Amino acid sequence: MIDQALLEKTLTTATRRGGEFAEIFVEDRQSSGALLDDDRIEELTSGRSRGAGIRVLVGDSTGFAHTADLTESGLLAAAKAAADAARDGTGGVTTVDLSTQTVASPSPISVYPDTVAKQRKVELLNLANDAARGIGGAISQVSVGYGDVRRRIQIANSDGLLTGDDQVKTRFSVSCVANGDAGMQTGRESIGHTMGFELFDQYDVTELARKAAQRAVTKLLARPAPSGAVTTVIGKGGGGVLFHEACGHGLEADHVAKQSTVFAGRVGELVASPMVTLIDDGTMAHEWGAFAVDDEGRPAQRNVLIEDGVLIDFMWDELRARAEGRSSSGNGRRQSYMHLPMVRMTNTYIANGDTDPGDIIADTDSGIFVAQLGGGQVNTVNGDFVFGMTEAYLIENGEITEPIREGNLIGNGPEVLTSIDALGNDFEMGSPGTCGKDGQGVPVGDGTPTLRVRALTVGGTAA
Amino acid sequence: MLDDLLALGDRVVASAKPGEQIEAIVVNEIETEVRVFDGGVESFTSATSQGIGIRVINDQRQGFAWAGSLDPDVIDATLGEARDNATFGSIDPNLDLAEPDGVEMAELVLYDESVNNFATDAKIALALELEAMTKDRDPRVMLVESVDFADSVGHAAVVTTKGIRIGGQDSGCYITAAVIAGGGEDTQVGFGYSVDRDPNKLDLEYASQTAVERSTRLLGAIKPQTERLTVVLDPMVTAQFLGIIGSTLSGEAMLKGRSLFADRLGDNVAAATITLVDDPTNPLAFTASEADGEGLATRRNVLIDQGRLDKFVHNSYTGRRLNTASTGNAVRGFSSTPGVGTIALSLIPGERSQADLIADIDNGVLIQGVSGLHSGVNTISGDFSTGADGLRIRNGELAEPLREFTIGSTLQRMLLDVIEVGGDIEWLPSSAAGLSLVVGDITLSGA
């Protein structure tokens, strides 16, 4: 993308006013999307965004500038701006010699989406629309979305690192509305992987569409969710959102450094039920949060965060790792070249337990079964978190019975982790997610086997 | 700057072929952001971003492409992509760009030169001052987690083959403080801010006091028992709910059968005390704007009038499809086609302060903050439940703090259950204004 000599010159300019570390992050992002809604191919869109972000660290300060101008003058102007912003002024010239480090991608691409005819993408939308509407008269509206993105990045820094990555992601989603006597309900399904158009060799979009439509129809019969503390069984797959919120964010080293997490200072302690082993793994082939190198150029890693209930380590980016004299764990990520990197999760999951999921339900006298979760949010300072349930049922006498309406579940991270009392052997990754932090969204994956929490508070409306 | 953007738009539109409609939106934004921590600058970001979005309608089909660059070769490629994309869209005789409708633009002063003249050192000094005063404000403040100053100057132009050619500029800045109070087993976080178009007018005292009060008053919070009761929504919470209610009144949601109010025009959908207005021509609104995303003049639209549903908002497409007209509510960035949405919502305020509203309540909860609203509201079914924290209201006064509970109802019921609208209107850095709102019969789920 940018040649080595210009990268070296840019880094030298960035450190012209001192500073112990400078970095240039170059990104070229091409995206395309197609949307079917209301029985019409509403639009095809294409997007292109290209630029570089340059940061300079001086003591505890970071100067950052970004530019869409990738010419020599554009890059040098941004490097000067970043150097000025870091405001050290002690001067001195650091000469940077870069050496290339190549990291193999865990997610090799077979079919680059930009080589696929647009008509083929349109056909997928129509297939899914027809399948969803084929479920029956209750389905009143269907929207189907296709999207792909290719993100080429290049990272060079004053430690001499020069590396890059080529990340391709493809996704597909179906949202349905069903209309019944008691109003409208919705059902949504989505798939997304760090792979090319071969995604559709692995998944049948008509099956996905029928599942989304069926979910909306099922929910027409849903009754108001109970309120208050109930035993909660969370289905395999998307239950990973629970851990993303309950403890994932709280294990990010930037929160730890500011003591703004309930998990600060607890490494080596039992923080969860001994059944729980929590892993964040950027190397999981083709998962939504996978990559070869992170947005600071560090190779993706598999990091065990909690093992048999004991807190092993936090997640680290370059900045926090440097401050602690250790190495980054490959968790430095950013939304785009216009953003500073931060500590972020990749693919976060709970390792399999050994119980048959059917036995977990059968062993539950009364409670709820959450088949699909929505997004969530956490207050890392006190550990309180919420997440939405978009498909859930009552459990009565060891059996899944009636569907219940949507609502949020709420709990406290440290408490919930210790009150997990059953873990299934049916591990699965969930739907692709976007994790928001400090205004930046990055793609993340999560997964769990079926599991049971002794008590979560369900925010229903039934008294 | 504005002239440059308009000229770029002109150039794109001038290349339209016979029978082809083209719309270009061209944007330039300059931003700085300072974050301070522990008496020093943690990060300083300075950035210019630019972009163009091009919509092409040809043979009753639509295509779109965008790019984060204004280089001439990139713009040419973007136009080519938009044209190509248009060949794959469904044929729809209603597709068209907005026709100029003769509505005059409000003359708003949304740009303040002082943002440009505010020196970098002054921005840092301001942030450091807010951090220092917040740290010393209360012994229970454990940490000022971050103080951010941010400003932006934005320019945007829309040019179309229909003869629309408009540009606008605006400026804004805000300062925020995030505070952690307490320590050990009991820590709480609070957030305060001040927003203005002129950095010299930022109110540090207000930002500091709000952040400290909102964190310290939650210390010792307990989980309440489940019950149905009356709640008072704090202005920031009300603003978030108004934004959600606004989204159900979009002409697009109505057109596509996704609005829970689709067949309710003329019905009483809210308590009589509710008059909901979307008015981007009000310069007090943070999101005030003279033109919408298709270049039509924005206007004041009354959506709910004393409880009666009066209007949905439209862009030119949904207006055409539903045999009405655009209400000037096309919303978009340069990377998307025009959607439909409210721009600057507010309720017509009542008379009384929050304290007076609380004084009338024997048993209730003041909802200070909500979390997970995006996952907890279904705008199609109307079901909602959201995580919350706040303070018990007992015998007309604020009592113990509460946390780790949810409040739930349906949007339909909630609007009818509004008991009173406060007089404490606050123009927040969001697309809806806040004020205190008293709502009866909400389910609080806790222990």
C-alpha cells in the first residue's frame, strides 16, 4: 500500500519532537451491500474509504492525527500534526528501520466478493425473501440484507515493525415482521464470517430466512415475560453475549489501569464458578472477530482469561502493555484509520462443559429458556449489565413450554459468574456482533454451550 | 470551503446523462478531541474527514455509492459505481429525487467563528480545569475517569439535477466528565457534560456538578423488589425514549408496515398532556439544521398534538408513496441514501420543576439512567424493558439509591400513562430534548 521508504520517513517525522513510540496505520476499506425490503431490491451500495492514522506516544500522552491523503505531503503533514499534538518538544531524531513481519491469516479467502457478479447477490436476496414469505400469511414484511467488506491494513512503528493484513468479511441477514391479533412481532437471523462468498456454500439462505420468519410467527403467541429473579437457561451460541458483558469488558486492561472495573487486582482469585473457562481467541479461523494481526500489528492470540473459575489474565493493547512492561495480547483494535486503538475483545467464548443440554432443561423446575439473545451493555465500574432476549420460553417442570415476549435480562457480572450451576457439552459460536466502546464499533464473535444461571432478573411486565 | 463542496457537487451533477437523475452530498468535517487524565493530556486527536455520496436514478431504478475522499478520480469511480448499482435495483415508478417544494429555509446561525479561534492550549486548559474542579468537589470522588473536550466544524452541500443546490455549515463543542465515586465494594459512575456552539460558553461548573452528583448519590444503591409504580424519568432518559418514539413515527416504518402506530392517525395515542414536536428550525436544538438530507427546507412538524396522533415524518419518497409530501425529514450521512427520521424532537414543556413533580409522589422511583435501551426496545411490537438505576421516591422526597433493576411496559401504554410533563426542558447533545416525565404504572423488576 505505502512503500517502506515513505513509511520510514513518516515515522521519523512523527518522532521529530521526541516521543518513545510512533506508529502509522494505513487502511483501505472497500464495501458493498445490497438490500431487499418490501418485496423490492431497494438499493445496491458501494463504499470506499482509505487513509492513515498516525500516533505518537510521549510519556503518558498520545498525539493522533489522521488523513485521507496518502501522498507524501499528506502523510508528512499528519505526522507533524501528531507530533505537535503529543507536545513534548525535547527534540531529537529517531531513525526508523523497518523489517517486515508476515503473519499468515487464520481465515484464507476462497472467493473474493468483488469477483462475484452483483446479480448473484441480488438472487440471494430474492431467494431469502421468497422463503420467508413462504412461511405463511402472518408474515407481513421481510427485509433481507447482504454485505461484504475487504479491509487491507498496513502497520509500521518506530520499534521497526512492518506488517499488514487483508481481512474479508461477508454477512447476510433476514428480518421478518409477523402480524397477529395482539400486534406485531419480529424475527431476525444473521450469519457473518471472516470469509468470502464461499459463505454461501456453507449456509443456505432459504433456511436462514425460514428460521427468522418462524421466530416472528412463534412470538405472536408470546405472553408477557415474568418479572424478577428467575432461573435462566441460556441456549448454545449467542449466549456468549452474556460473558461479553458480564466480564469481558471488565477484563480489558484500559479499564483495569483506571481501576474502573470490578475485576481489577483479582488475578489468581476464583471469580467464577469452577465450571467456567473463558477464552478470547483472535485466531479462530473464519470467525467474525478473527484476524492475522490486530490493528497495532500484533499477531492474533488465543488468551485464556478465566480457567476453571480462576482469573488468569486481562486483555492488553500496546499502550497498556508498555506501561506494565509486558507484551500486548493482540487485543489492540480500532474501528478505522480515523480512530485510536483500544483494548478490545475478538472472539470470546466459554469452553464446553460435560452435561447434556437436555438434562439441564429437565433438571430445571421453573425458569426461562433464552434461545436467542440481543445486544447488551455493561457498567464496568460496578459490574451491572443488561442484555436483551429476542426469543425466550418458559420452563415449567423441566420442560420448555410457552414463548414469552421480549425483554431485557439484568445481572451483576461477578455475581452471575459465580452462580452458573450447569454447563452443557454443545458448544457453538453465535451470530456476528458489533461491539461498541467509547464510540467505536468493531466486529466480534462470541459463543457458549447451553448453560444455567441460578438467578437472573428478567425485566418482564407480568406482575 | 462551502463553495468548494458545492463546486464538486455541481461537477458530479453536470455529468448526468439524458434521463438520468443525480444527487450528490459532499461533506467536510474538522474535529479535535482532547482527553485528559490525572493532570495530563492522555490523548489529542486532530482530524479532517471528507466524503461524498452519489445517488443515481435511471429507468426507475436507484443505485448509490460513497467514498471517504474528494479526489477527482475517486469521485469519478464513485459515480461509475452508483450508475452500475442502479442497473440492479427493482423498477419503481415512485423513485425520484426531491422536487424543490418552495418552502423557505429558516435562517439559522449554527456556526460560531469562536470554535476556529479557540487555541489548542485553551482546549487543554479547559479540560484540565474541569478535571481539577471535579476531583476536589467531593471527598467521595475516587477517580475522574476521563475528561473529554471535543469540537467540530462541519460543512455539507447537496446538489441535484432537480435544481437543488444548498450548503450549510455548523460548529459545535462539548466537554464531558466521567466520575467514579466510592471505592472497594461500592463504586458508582456518573457522567456530566456541557454543550454549546461557542467553547467560551461551556459551563464547567454544571458538567462537574452533574457528574459528581450522579455518581455519589448512587453510592449504597440496593436492588429493589419487583412492583408496579410511578416513575419520574430524568431529562436524559426522557430524551432517549423520545428518540425511540420518534422512530415509530417515520413514514418509512408506516409504509412498510413496521410502525406500531401505522393505522392510528387521528387517534388519541398519548395522554392529553403530550404534544410532541420535531423542529429542526429551533436553533436551541443541538441538531438544528436548515435543510434535510435531500436539500429540502426543514420545518416544524407537530407529530402528536395533545395526545392525538397528527403526523408521520416523510422524505420525498415515502411522501410520494403515501400520497402526501415530504415533511423535510430525510436523514442521512454521506455514506447512505436518504432515510426518514425525526431530527430535533421535543415535548412542549409543562410548568413544574422536577422537585415539584417528585413532591406529589408517595411511592415511586426517579430513573436517573437506563442501559441496554437499544436491545431492550422493540419498536415494531412496542415491548420494552431496560436496565435502570435511580433513587426511590418516598412521601414526596428522594430516598435511597437503587440499582440492578429494569423498567418495562410497552411504548403504546407508556405514552397513555404519562401523568405530567416537567417544565425543565434541557437541550442535550442529541436529536431530542430532555425534560422530566412522570409515567404511571411501570413494571419495575428487581429482586
